Amino acid sequence: MTRVPARHPGHCLRCFYDLLSAASPQKKKALAPLREWIEENLEIAISGCGGYDNGSLPIRLEEPDLESFCESAMARARDDSLSSAGNVLFEIRYKLEAA
């Protein structure tokens, strides 16, 4: 997988879950290298109102689908108290050291 400037890193995440949902149980193991690459190179940036950086969360692809992944990430952000603001913005981005 290459980083193409015209593509947002969130496309990698969506692609992974599209492949996961279409793969047979035997072929899901073949997605392990893609999963490892995403978990090593992408993160979830969290910003509060006004664009303030509230940190980031590592990406963990343990959920069965993209919706469950998003719900889990939101719960992790609440549990980790990364944002005291009521409204937060999540963004999938390349880790700064990977960019």
C-alpha cells in the first residue's frame, strides 16, 4: 500500500473493513499484513472545539466492521478523558513519525 497524496488515510481503514467483510474465514488471515501496516502507521487525532489538539489514539483493528470501530474509538476517547470538550473531531491521519 502506498500513500497517495490525493487519498486520505481513512480510505485505508475503509478498504481494510471492506476486504474483511468480503473475505471468507480462511482468507481473513491474509489481511494480517495490511492490518499491521495500518496499526503501525495510522492514528486517530482528536481535536476539541476551536481546533485544539487533544492528543491521539492508536488504531486497533479489533472490531468486526467500520461502524463498530468508530463506536469503540469514541468510547476509548471518553474513557481516556482525552477531551473535556463536549464536541470533538476525530481524524484518521498518518502518525507524525510515519509521515
